[in-house]
Amino acid sequence: MASYELNVNGKNYTVDVDADMPILWVLRDTLGLVGTKYGCGISQCGACTIHLDGTAARSCGIPVSKIEGKKITTIEGLSKDGSHPVQQAWIEHDVPQCGYCQAGQIMTASAFLKDNKSPSDEDIQQAMSGNLCRCGTYLRIRKAVKTASKNS
């Protein structure tokens, strides 16, 4: 075990974990931040998406030893009260069905919209294509991302 200094949602933490422990499990099991979901475990579904220094990243495939010194943002840290434009658009368009993938979807969309303020439908499709939704709410997701882009 080793000790790591992490900045998560603007707070500093020291964790004593194995170097190869994925940050997903540090967040969920060590820090109690359970909004980031486990989906596939191989960085393919997007349920575990977080921000590392503002960029969307799959937390299930990144060992804690590789992210020390980076700013980590989870769904809990995106906004304190659900007021982020992406979260508001998700509510407006009634995006979630089962809701399991939504934290990862929102984290991917919010990182994407930081760099693309006026995305085309094709841009949105491409940016969100790595996030899977078992319920198939892709049309609502696309509409919500488009709405959020206008409100960002």
C-alpha cells in the first residue's frame, strides 16, 4: 500500500491504497463518492466517467498511482445543487430512464461542451458515442446536450 494525495471535487484527501487500484474504487470504496458507477470495468461503457483536469476520463481503467496531482471532478462535484446547465437540460428533457449511465453521460457531455459551445448533431453524436445507455435514451441525450450548449 502507498499513500496518495488527491484533489477530488475541490477537497484534498490522503488515501492509503494499492498503487494499481482504479480511481473508480478509490472514489467509491475509500471516499464514499458513489455517484460514479461501475459498468464494464474495461473503459468501454462510460458509466465511470469523471473529469481529470477538466477532461472526461474512464475511472475504471486508471490506477490511482497515475493521477496524483490532477484535479478530479465527479458527478457530486459538477455542481452542489444540480444547477449545471447539463444537469438542468437532463431534467428538462427527462433523459433518465433507469438512470444508471446518467452520471457518466453528464460528465462526458459537460467536458465536451467546455470545448464546443455550438455543437452540431454530428458533433454530439461523436462526443457521446462512447457512453452506452441500456435503456436507449440516446435521442433525449442528444436533445439535452443541444439544449445545454445553448445555456452554457
